[in-house]
Amino acid sequence: MAGTLARKASTAAPAGSRALEGVAPSWGARLRGVEGLRALAATSVLIHHTVTHADVRSGLGTFGKWAVPNLASGLTLFFTLSGFLLYRPFASAVMHSRPMPSTRAYLRNRALRILPAYWLIVLLVAAVKPIHSPRVVIQNMLLAQNYSPSTVGTGIAPAWSLDVELVFYLALPLLGLWALSLARDRDWRGRTLAVLVPAGALMALGIAGKALAAATLGSGGQAELAGNSWHAVLERSFLAQADLFAFGMAAAVVVIAADAGRVQGPDRLGAACGWAAVLLGSVAGVLYAFAGLNERPYNTITAIASGLIVLWLLLPQRKRSSPAVGILNSRVAIRVGVISYSVYLWHDPIIRWLNNHGHLEAGVSGVAVNVAVVAAITAIASTVTYMFVEAPAMRRKVSMVPVRIDPDTAPETAAMEAAP
């Protein structure tokens, strides 16, 4: 019965006013506030790119000096959320000595989640401005553009992160099997330590990759990141970004342990994580903006802060609410979070098209107008893409493991099940 319920939830089509409430997850229950974090990440990246394309940061005072550069950390939050959400099924299976999720179902679900909307938008962008050869377009569609200096940065500019995500997707089942082999014949504590090993390995890999990137940086300095060079390839590789997933994976282990009653004082720990995230993020932001903190350690520090934010959000008892959680779980935040993937894909081509056609306002006074215009157009395009491409594809996903839906942690999903 539980398995049937989970499979039904994963394939049920949202109807009417629920069209933008999202498709139920293929594993576990929908977690309160996570869509809000996605909305926060997507919105921050959109504002960052809109302001930087208009080239008015120098006139924005403290906001331009401090806030705008830090808005780019929305991408780090996306990576951390991927580590948290995708590692949960594998870590939970190992920690509870249950069957591992189906690798076939997992890979199918990832493909359905990522590829249809991405392929459509890549082809539309290529059709509107066909500046690349068919070979380059195909490389972009295969998420292989980052592996050659001549094609790095082509296509949808922010989509380089999808190349990194793809490597993580493919590595995750192997990391899960590694944890399983380490956990065999161990007690709860041993199994918990076993699932932390892959997270530690990715953290070490990412830090090593960042060190390699720093050691091989040429005379061009950070400007090489925007160029067509092997260094740009390295900087945008999974090798140099792996640690950003690790802290989300570690957060998943802590949340699973808390759900099993193995964490003492989860409310207090969650609150402490929230304050630590604020302190760590603020210090890193100030150092990055005003003291010349290098981008590589900055990204690692903000990934730690992102993992702490996840713990702040999910460690307290889920029936308890707070103003911040209420905002993240509001209807507006959920709907923006639901379309956040399309927002991430659409906003940069829209900004570039508006800029190339002289539709972005010049000067500091135009910042708010530019953000409003880009956000409005992106929201419309993203809603259409979600409703007609993303949602139909996701409704074809299959349940990775049988799981009971908890109405306290997934009220929207439970409501869909109760509907006639």
C-alpha cells in the first residue's frame, strides 16, 4: 500500500490551482521550505546577472560592492541542495539497512528532470542567434561544452553548472555503493560514519581541485575564468566544484539521524546552525567584497553556510513554524521554487537579448527597472516551460523506493492524495 501511494504521488498530475505547486518527489516526502531555498537561489543569481550585465555596479555604493558579488552564491546553494536532496535516498538506505534505491530509476528520473527543458531552451537560443556550429550545439545538448577550451562558456552561459551536476549525478550511485560496502555488518554509528565517507571524499577532491586551479593560474589572473583556455575548463570542472556538494551530503546524514531520533536537541542544534550560517556567510561576504578573499575559498565557505542553512530549516521539529520558515514555505516562494530550474536556464539568454537590443536601462536608476523587466519576462517564459515541458516530463518519473507519505511534512502531497 505504501509503495502504491508513493508511486501514485510521483505520477499524479497537479490540476487547476495546483499547477504550480510542483510534482511530488519520487522519493520521500516534500520538505517544507526547500522550494523556498530554490527560489532564493534562482532569484539571487538572476539579480546578480542582471546588474552585472548592465555594468552599473560601480555606482551602487555598498550594495554594488558587497551585495551584488555575494548574490552569485545562489549557485553554490543550488549545488549544496543537490548534494542534500539526491544523497538522502542512498544515505537513508545504508543507515537504516534497507534496500538501496534503484539506480535505473534514479538515472531515469534525473534525465527527465534535467534534459527536456534544457534541450528545448538550448535549441530556441541557438535558433534565435545561430552563432555556433551544429557541432557546438550538439556539445551543449550533451552537456559536454565545458570540456574543450573552444566551447567552454558557449550556449546558455550559466549551464556550465549542469555539466558539473551531471558528473555528480553519475557518481552518486557509485558513492552510495561505496558507503554500503563500508557499512556492511556495522551498527548505527558505524553506518553513519560510512555514509559520511563519500561526503568527505568529495570535500577533499574539491579542495584539491581548487588548489590545482590556483597553482596553474597563469599571468592573466582571474580574467582567465572568462576566456577560452584549459584553465577555464579546470575551474568549471567537477574536480574544482566537488566540495560544494559535500556539505549538502553531510547535512542529509544529520537530518536522517535526527529523523531517527539519534540527534539530541534538534531544535537547539537547528537554531545554532542558523546563527552559524549567518555569521559564517556574513564574514565570508565581507572578506570577499572588501578584503580580496579569493573566489575559491569563498565558494567553499558559502557551501558550508548553505549546508548549515539546510540544517537550520530541517532540524527543528517540522510541526513548529517561524516567520523565516513561513516565508520560505509561502505560496509565492513555492511557485518560484517550482519554476526555478527554468528561471535559471531562461534568465541569462533573456538578459543578453534585452541588452543586445538596447532594452536595458542605463545608469544606477535603471537597476530596479532592469531587474523587474528581466524577472517578469523570465517568470512568464519559465512558467510556460514548466507547465508544458518540465511537469509532463516529471510526471513520467518512477518511485525509487516504496515510502509512506507523511502529511505533517508533506501537506501539499497529502492533499493531492486526498483529492478525488
